[in-house]
Amino acid sequence: RPLVEAVVVEERAVLGGEHGDLHHRADRVERRPLVRAGASVAIGGLSGTGKSTLSRLLGARLGRTPGARVLRSDVFRKRLAGLAPEMRLPPAHYTRHSDEATYEALFESADDHIACGNSVILDAVFMSRSERDVDEAIALRRRVPFTGIWLEAPERDRIARVSARSRDASDATADVVREQSRRSVGELAGWHRMR
């Protein structure tokens, strides 16, 4: 599974230690293609673990030039609400129905891009196993390699990261981080867990 190994090795280089500075380390990683053919990579984890930073880094290095299509759930959620990515949605908008619509749009877009021969990186929390299973099923149906990476970080680091954001598509707050910490994500079978 060369794609899995390549992504995991690069991800470890980016993240370094548990408390590594993701942005600083990402700037130092050599930029060379990891895979030229179509592939699907899912980068999941609780808010503030560095999913979007890693997605952008790997996006330029996967698939055909100019790289993989990075599909971010936060951007899809805003698009479905008719808002620009940096505009905030009220907490009341974050419902099960909204989550389902967001993931449905994300998966449809991923399927379309893979069908056209592109690689995709899905950047989302992937809190539920069903969300993770759908993403992997799309790759299986399209006969492209799938890699799932689950990022982890201590709660205090995640709170610091979301609190420092400005003009970002994510609406996560310190309260959201704390609430996510109390929920179970279940088994992460087949996904690579990274700190």
C-alpha cells in the first residue's frame, strides 16, 4: 500500500512530535508528488487538530498537476447556507440535518472528482463511523486507493488553535472543542491515528 505509507511518512514529518508547530513544520516539507493516479484521502479529527493545514500541504502533492482537490466540510456547509466561507453560522444551524446535508454534498463532490480521474482529500471531522465508511466505499467503488488519517491533539492545544483563528471557514469555538472531547468517535478501523 504505497499511498498509505507515503502519506503516513509525510504526515509524521509534518506533525513531528505531539506538540509540534504544524504550520512551521509544514513549510519545511519538500514538495514532490506522492501519487500521480487518482486517490482518496480522508483527513479527520476533532476541531483544532490541524486537518486543514495538512490537507493543503498534501493537496499539492497528490495526483496529477496541479494536485488533489481539497474538499473541506466547513466550506460545503457555508455554501449550502448561501454564505461565503469566512462568514459565521449561528450555533442553531449546526443540526443533524445540516450535518447530513453537508456530508452528502461533500461525498457527491468527491465522487464526481474521482470519476474524472482526480485525487481528492476530504477535510472533515468524520465524527461518526458511517461518515468514515461512506468515504471509503466511494473509493472502493471507483477502484482508487483510500487512506484515512485521524489527527489527534490535546484539548488545550485544540482550544488554543480554534481560539486563534480569524476569517476561517470553521465556526468551532472552545465550547465546541470541549463538547467534542466528551463524545466517542468509536472504532477507527483502518485509519492511521496520528498525534
